[in-house]
Amino acid sequence: MTTGSTPLRPRTTAAAEWRALGTTVRLVVTDPALLESCDLLLARHLAEVDASCSRFRADSELAALDTTAGRPVRVSPLLAEALAVALRAAETTGGAVDPTVGSAMDALGYDRDFTLVREDDRPVRLTLRRTPGWRTVRLDPATGTVTVPEGVRLDLGATAKAWAADRAAALLATTAGCGVLVSLGGDTAVAGEPPAGGWQIRVQDVTGPVGDLPPQGPYATVGLRGGGLATSGTTARRWRRGGHELHHIVDPRTGLPVRSPWRTVSVAAATCADANAASTAALVKGTGAETWLTRLGLPARLVTRNGTVVTTPGWPTAGREAAA
């Protein structure tokens, strides 16, 4: 659930960009000679993640959980890890980020790849309904089994891309022995030795090409040497259905798109998964989210609906804040 974290390319690095998991993939390495091999390894990793965690593939492991009727079933180590990350995010955010929003997402029309969602004009019926709740899901690490109650549909969209970026960056840095940046739709993870001056990343309201400044909204450049950076917002992945303007950040308390005073929230953390969970939760928590992030010791940048920028202590600004 991301928007607007754009990794810039230092001169001594090499980069590749393509699409997977329904979003833009950007890989940057500090050794240009290793780009091709790292790119192939990343593609293989993301294909495995898609096969395990996609809500839009009928043949994915995640989709298979829809038919288990509340029985415990064994899952692959990869899906078990992804579910553990999602449940941890739910716990640490007090349920603001909840993987049991799958049915709510479907009800809003987000039941397929986003490019198809935008082209669909069938009306939807908006119903106020609390999601089942993450505590209804049981993951047993000892046996590698998961139990999902009948009628509960999981959605890992709030955590899986960030987790996959963390996993990929660590894998590539260890395998290649160089500095690596992996960005999946703005969820950015870095590992290995960073380039001189750190990884320079532009944070903005709308995801766009690396070489272009954003056409609207404020933006800032931050330096990142380790961990992850994620931006969540209500300005991306928007669509209209039956006169309703919808977006993909769902409030688990209502099952509807969140109404937040913030249009984007960016967070830096020890991992991209932690950063993305916090940035998404901040949108759901709304007023007072900056206090919550400060209490957690997380550097963050929050942008109000009118474009006012609020930051918490430690936000890693490398350059001045600018307005498009």
C-alpha cells in the first residue's frame, strides 16, 4: 500500500526497472557488473512470492486458503513467513493494519489487478462492516500450519510487497556481496554497503519516473543507509464505482476506504515491512498519528490534504523540502 518513494540513481551504480506483483520493480546495485545476475535472481524471488501470496491468482497458496473451511492446513515456509509478518504488523499497529480485509477489498471492487479495476465501471454497494480481525487467524510456526475461519479472506497487500523487498535486498546483498536497493511500488529496502552519501530517495505524493520531478504536491530527498523506507497514501490506486470515489487503504473498523487527514505518510524503519506497516497504520489512525509515530521512535513525514508537511524527530532529510 504505497505511493511515492522514488529511488534516485547514484553515478557509480546500475539500475533495472520492470513490473511484477502489479507494481513497478526497481533494482539498484553498487556493482554494475552484477546487475544482470541480481536482476534474474530478483525476478525468480518475486515470481515465488506471487505464486504464494497473490490475492488475484486462483492458483496461489493464499487463494487456496479460501476453501479450507476453518481447517488447519500446512503452507509453504514462504507463505508462513509472509503471514507471520502480516500478523505481527496487525499486533504492533493495534489492528490498524489487518490481513482479514480481503472480503472488504473485494466488495469495493478491488478483486483483480489494479489495471483491470480502473477499467471496470460496475457499481458497488458500500456497507459499513468491521472486518473479522487478525486474531481469528491462527499460525502455528511449529507445524507450519495456518487456520483461517470459514468466510474470512486474507489480503496481504499491506505487508507482502514490503516484506518481499526486505527479503530480496538481503538475499541479493549476501549473494552478490555489494550494496543493493530493491523498491516495489515505493516500498524500498536496502542492504549491503551503501554508495557514498547513502541511497538518495525522493519522497513524493505520486509515484513517477525517477528522472522527473513530481507534477504536483511537495517532495523531499532523503538519505538512507540501511533498513527500509515506505510511503502509504490515498492519492494512488484510486478508482470510481457507481459515483463513489474509492481507494485501496481500508479501515478495518469499517471495511471502507479510510477517511484520513493525511494524504500520504512516509516512514523510515529498521525494515521496509515495519516502515510500511507504520505508514499505513498512520493513515488509519488519522489525527494524532504523528504523536503515535514519535512515541514509537519512528522518523516520519506526514502530508495533510492541503499539502502541509509534518515530520517527526529523526526524519532523515538530506535535502530541502520543495513544492511542485
